[in-house]
Amino acid sequence: MCERSGSLNIKARTGEPAYSVFGKWCIVFAMRNKQNQVTGLYFRSTINDKDQKHFYLKERSGLYPGYPKAETKRLILTEAIIDTASLLLIPEITANYELLSCYGTNGLTEEHKTAIKELKQLNEIILFYDGDKAGKEAIKAHSETLHQLIPGIKLSYIETPENEDINSLWQGHESELFTHLIGTRIELSFSTEISVEKKTTQPEPASFLDTTNPEQIIYESEILKVTIWGGIEKENLSRLKVSLHIKSKSDKYRSFRDDVNLYSHGSMQKLVQNIAETLELSTGTVIRTLTDLTEKLEEYRLNERAQHVKALQPKLYEMSEAEKTEATAFLKDKDLIKNTLQAIEKGGLVGEQQNGLLLFLLYLSRFFDEPLHAIIFGKSGSGKTYLQTKVSECLPEESVRTITSLTENTLYYSAKDFWKHKVLLIEDLEGVYNAFLPLREFMSKQSITKLTTDKDAKGNNV
């Protein structure tokens, strides 16, 4: 029996009586028929990977790991038995896909075809072959064969990293790599010649983002319409949480709703799978749509933030060439002080010209290493605030900080250069009483420091 099956050789090469064990130092895998009976054995060498590493018994039959279940909807075809054995160790894959091994790049047998054709609920076949030239050529050949075998079946392939196979990836990576590769599989189209030698750049589907209503952002592609209700979060750039309502353009009764963080890999994987199943689309199509949507939302959010920051900043006045010429002549005039006083009067300051001129010159010292400071004394209602305001109107808007009250922490935690070359106008000293000490130091030394406590990684105060 052993001799008949090929598992034991009785005669030596010389013809003399002898015996040798077939498949010595190999791992053995059982191949099964439709009744789940062992009908063949495959031997994988553990010591010789260069010359010979694959061994089959004579007249082999059966499939590995067995015939797919009758209710199979998604089937992964691999190039070798050892690859399928590796995927069988990943629960995330076995829970969602059936597995079937071919016997090498030319090993899609008639038994494979018969078993696949009998799967009445099958809607997708995924080819997961080696990342080399032979594997890519096998994908092309086998996909054409399967397309003819089951016309209309959805066919896709997984882009295995160059010169890697499933088993080598399994040895060097976590299971998340496989779920990612399967989740980003590429759907095959038979409207044109299939090429997996090199990915060709396909034109991106026409799409646009309508942000006319920030609370109802609409994204449309050729096949989907996505409405984002409630807008998007603009403050926290580390996440992109959205409430999605996705409709199929080809079937108005098919839609999908969910809340999701588009920056969460785990959430995105589930979202892609759920959308693909609900709307009956390929995962590749869904991934491309969500990727395009995410990129457009990121661009929109950055533009909105830039506009917001720009709105908060005072507008920088740019002088025309005529104004620059006039200003230069004004500054070079020998009556500069007299002319400045007259200019301040034209601003609407009446009766306080000398004080106004002095205050204006003090304001100009903001560009010095040690700027000057002033306190305006006067009776209540005598026009102290009016004097201060009118003279400050002669300065560029971005150079003035006017406050009613000031806290101590405002000075300590201001942004870099917030006070640089700026005029700080305080309407009443009572409004800065709590901050008077650091303010005084700031005025005399142009810098202040503060020591605070914080907790380190171990919870200790430092």
C-alpha cells in the first residue's frame, strides 16, 4: 500500500533491494475530498529550501484545507498550501473568509474549478499570491480563468510586498498586516486587458465637496453621495469625527449611516466592510471613496482654520508707493516735530497737543531695547482715556494692545513675541492690580520668569 501510494520506495536507483522513505524531514499536510476524507498528502521540506521543498504522493487528489463550505461568500485563493496554513492561524481572517490553496502558480486544477463553481452564494474571489513575477503572472492567468468559469463574479487581488509571500509575512509581522492587505485589495476589471505586472495609474473618479452649509457638508462621487451632518471638528487636528449618511446613486433605497473617526484604523476597517456589504460595493471602491473624502475634508478644515486665524489677526496696512514717497519726505523735513504735532491735531486731539506729542514719542520707543513708559494723571472725566486713545489711533492697528484688566498669568503665558514692539494701553491701574508686580518687572527688564510645579511620568511633583 505504501509502495503503491508512493510513500515508500522499495528499490534503489541501482535496482537492488532497498527502501527509502518519501518526504523525509518534511511537514505533512492532508488534502481532503468533498466528503472530508483524506485523499492525498503534501510534504513540505524543513531542511532543503533551495532545490526541492514540495512533494506530493502519486495520483494526488483532494483540496487543502478541504472543500469550501456551501455557504461561502468570500473565498481567498493562495499560491501554496503553506500559505493557507499560515492564514488559518489568523482568527480575523478565518472568521470572515473561506480559504483554499492552489498547488503552485500552475496549480489551479479541475478539482478546484469544480469546487468553486458549486458555491452558489459566492460573490467574491480574492487572489493572494506571492509578490514576485510568477505570482503576478498567475494572478492574471487564474483571474481570466475564474472570470470565464463564473461570469460576473467579483475578482480582486492582494498586492503582496515585493519578493514576499504569505508565510514569510506571517513570520515577520503581526496579524494586523494581513487585515490591512485584505482591506486594501484591488478589484480586477475585465473591460480592458488585465495587468498586474505594474499598477497603472487610473484617472480618479470625478468628485466634489460642497461646503456651502457647514452643518451639512455634501460629498459626491460617481457612485456615492455622502452627507456629513453637523459639520466637522475644526479645533482638534488629531482626529476627524463625522456623522455620515451614505447613499448609493444607482439604488436610492440603499443607504448607510454611522458615526466614525476617519483617523482610526480599526474603525475605518469596520466601516469599509459594513459599507461594502450594505451597498453591495467592492471594498476597493469604498476605500478609494473614503480616502478621497478624508483628503478633501482635511483640506477644507485647514483652509477654515487659516481663515479663522487670519480673521483674528489685525490687518497689516501696506503703503502705496505714493504714500511711501510722501512719508519719506515728511521724515526728512527739518520741521519734523512741528509737522508731527500738526498731524496729531488733525487726528482730532484738541487742547492736549503737547501731551499728545510727548505720548506719541513715547509710543515710538517701542522699537528700542529699553522702551519708555508713561502714566497719565488727571481728575476723573478730564480726558485721560481720550488723550491715550486719540494718540494711539496714529499708530498701526497691529501695534496696539488695549486692555481694561490684566491677570498675572496673562503675562507669564502669552505667546512668543505677543508683546514685541507693541504698545500696551491700560485704561485704569485698578484693572491690573493683581498683575502689578510682574508688569513692573516686565517694564524694567523686558522679561519675566515663573517657576511652577508639574507631575512627571511617575506622578511625582517636579
